[in-house]
Amino acid sequence: MTNRLADTLSPYLRSHADNPVDWYPWGPEAFAEAQRRDVPLLISIGYSTCHWCHVMARESFADPATAALMNDGFVSVKVDREEHPDVDGAYMAAASAFTQNLGWPLTVFATPRGRTFYAGTYWPPEPRQPMPAFREVLAAVREAWTLRRAQAEESADAVSDALARAAATAPSDLPTADAIATAAESIAAREDRVHGGFGGAPKFPVATTLRFLQSPLVRREAPGAAASARRALAAMAESALRDEDGGFFRYATQRDWTVPHYERMLTDNAQLLDVALDEGDERTARGIAGFLLASLRRPEGGFGAAQDSESWIDGARNEGGYYLRPLPERAELEPPAVDGKVITGWNGMAIGALARAGARLGEPAWVDAAVEAAETVLRVNRDASGRLVRASLDGVASAAAVTVADLALLADGMFALAVATGEVRWASSAREVLDQALAGPQSDPQLAEHGIAASPDQTDGDLPSGVAAVAGAALTAWRLGAGEQYREAAVSVVRDHGGRGIEQPFAHGSLLRAASGLVDPPRQIVVVTEDASGSLADTARRADADVAAVVTPAQARAFAAAGFELFEGKADAAERAYDCQAFVCRLPVSDPRDIPFAR
């Protein structure tokens, strides 16, 4: 059979289009059909480069007997978690009431109103202790719905109510420098002193945590904790987690960074580019940038979401076989597929990382690639009314709603692009997008219509949480002189969530990095010159500063005219560097030796 997935935007959904399962995409049609038939929803959530999603698809969703059970007793819904992160977050939170082994594929059984009454992850086609067979799960859930429906619905309502209560947060005071340093030290206490990184297997790069440990406040107040980030990067860069072409895999299944899970994500690599840049590891930074440009960059200019762990070798699907070949031998093989979805926020992270790295390492082609990606996102990732959306594929915009994190991460990337290029248009666009993020979240229409408790995006996963992304972008806007209201916005977010961040620092690295930026006054360097590649500009870009902008006199005037007060009064003479702290500047200098590297 051909189901409803063939014409969807998502490569993940399209890969299930020829399943014998009567799949529905996420949307009102599936809910209406479940209510008409009065049967549960079976919501299957994954993404295109997920190995175990592929496995379950081959073992169960392609099996006619299993598909018959699904079609007879359920309305089955396939969801791409990268296209609908709010849906994934809501059901992942609900699933935590039933299993601690959370991950993808995520399999959720819900009432026709979408409320979860049972959930799990991967189930095999035959029993494997301690896991039952997927067909046994289907039979048990159908029996429960038929014979004990009231109990199932009561359980679903209880989970939904508990999640709604958990979403409430109590404001606290801004974290102090001492509290932030103590949080960093508690993270460092989990360091694997033998192999680097944190915790045991499976072992992830935890780039959001590394970025917090790299913050100037932590380097000053908790240097031992900052050193653990440096050791983690060095260990990963020399391990099997880093491919020969410079890109990093998602995680390692072993404590010593061996036996990687071979998918490669835009989110991980964009953040690790910043980590390497801040540690002065130019070789690793150049490798990551090369991978982004060679493997994930799309023909239309944006960056794809991820590269698959599997590829075809000798007529069979093979996990990791491509990456295990020496680099010269790979030319003989078909490379693993890239999920070409250009996700708004993820591209914002890549735009910012490439802009910063390209400016500091003297690679204008990287900055040009960041410009092209930003232009693509702003042009293509829009609906008919002109509003930004979550993603696009092959130049076609998705109907999925943009998230607050998407807006904030895109804004922050464009602020970096403004600094790297000296073009105020990027700062003005970034401010407009950030203002949309500050206006508040947009709930998924189906979650809102059916009263399904959305999981608040308050903790880091493989990228910064929504609240942390907003705080970080608002802080960047303030540092560029966009106005005191942006610092106040960052303060408001950190005050609301900072207490939880101090209590659980490993899950709130991005928020704590923003908190540290509110404690420390920013260092801002503005170089006004007609020679953007000269020694004065190069020295400023390599200094330890929160802002290192290089502009011509005309560009400085344009920034000031657009309302970025950091640039006011700095356009009168060329070849001058202004070294400022919280907008209070020393006398301008023209000798690079007069710009200290340290704060």
C-alpha cells in the first residue's frame, strides 16, 4: 500500500511511505480519525539518521502481520522529531512516566484526544529479555483499551495534569559568581579522569556543558573546571568520535570514546566548532568547518540536519562501514545520506559558528557560507504570510511552526554575522527575529487544541534550551548596544530559571553561561578601519572579548544610525581600536600591541 507519507516534506516520513502501515502524518486528520473510530493513537517518533529507527522500521513497520495489528487497532501517526520538536518534547515528557530508557524511536499510545496512557522506545519483533515483542505490546495495549478503558484514560489525565504542574517555575535571585563557580566545579567532579569527558558509557560531547565551562567567569573563578572542558575536547579530537574528515559523530558507545554511533548532527558540530575555537584548537576547528561545508551544506545554501549512520555497501545496509574505510577509499562508495532539512535554529548555530571562526581564523569563505545560509533561511523558511517556519527541504517550506529556540538561535547567529561582516543589515534582522522570540512561544496547534501538556523547553539536550537560547541572544543584543531592555530580558529569563540551573548544572549549561555573562561586565572591542584584514583588525579578533567588531567608518555610522549604541562616536577617524568594558571605552589606539589579549 501507499500511505499518506509520500508527499510530506520530511525525509524520515517519506522513508516510511511504502510501509504496509496505514500511517498518518502529525495533524488534525489523525486525531479526527481516532475519534471517529474510537481507537487509540499509536504515535511513532524518530528522525531520518536514527539507527534504531531504521531497525524498527525494517523489523516491524515493514512486516505485513505487524502492520495489520497496527491498522486494525490503532490510528498510527509518524512524527519527525526534528520537524516537530514541541510534539517530541511533549510526548518524551509523558513517556518518562512509563520508562526511564528514553530515546528514539519513541512509541507512544494515546487516547483519541492525544493523552498518553503507555509508552516505550524500541521493541523487537520477537521477545528479547527483558523486552517483549512489539506485537505483544500491541495486543496488550489493545486489550487494556478495550477492557480497562476508564483506567487507561484516568492514567492519561493524571500524566497530563502532572506535566502541567511541573511546567510552573518559581522565580529566584540571579545566580552569584560564587554559585556559578560552584556549579561548574560540580560538573567537573563528574569528569572521567582516564578518558576525558563526563560520566560513563554511552558518552556524549555535551557541547552545551563545555560552552558553560569555557565562560570567562568559570575560567577565572573555577580554573580547574574550565580545564576539564579543555581535556574533554582534546580527548574527543584524538578519538574515534572524530572522523578522518573532521566531523564528529553523535556519541560513543564506550567510555573510551570508541565504537561511535555514526550519525553526524549539525547541532553537535556547530557547537563543537565554537568549543574548538575558544580553546585555540585550530586544527579541530578547521576540520569541523570543512565537514560542515563539504558534507552538510545544501545546494540552495543552508545546512542539512544530519548525515546518516547507515549507507549501502555491497547491496546491503551497513551501519558505520563507510566511516570505517580510510578516507581515500570512500570515493568508491555511496556516502551516507544527508537529511537535507534546513532547520531554522540549527542553521542559526552553524551561521554563528562559521562567522566567528571565519573571522578569527582568516577564512572569508566560511563567512560567505554563513551569509548564504542566513539568506537562504530568511528567504525560504517562511509561510505564505511571511512568518518564519521550523524548516524547509529542497527550497520548500515546512508547515511546522517555528520554535522560540529557533528564533533565538537564528538571531544570535545573525548577530555574529553582523560582527564578522560589518554589515548592519544582519544585526537589524537579528533584532527583529529576537523580538519575535521575546514575544513568547507558539504552541503546536494540535497540542493546544487537545489540551496536551507541552513540555517547557527549560533544559539542554543536544542544543541549548529555548529559555537559554533567548537569554543568550538577548545578552548578545545588549552587548552590541541594542538597548538596556535586552539585558533586562536576559535577566528576567535567568531569574526565572537560574535556581534550577544551579541545582542541576549539567542540564542547564547554556543558561548558566548566560548567567555568567550577566555577572561579568562585557569586553567590547570595535576596530574602525578601511583594512579589515590588517594587523589591528586581526589582533582585535583574536583578543579575549565578548564582541570584536571590525567596521569601516561608514559601517560604524550605519550601526549607530540603526540604534546600536556601541558604535556611536566611533566613525570620525579610521584605523582606531576602541577597547571597552560595559560600554566605557579606553582612549582609542592604532598600534596592535596596545590591544591586550586578556580581559
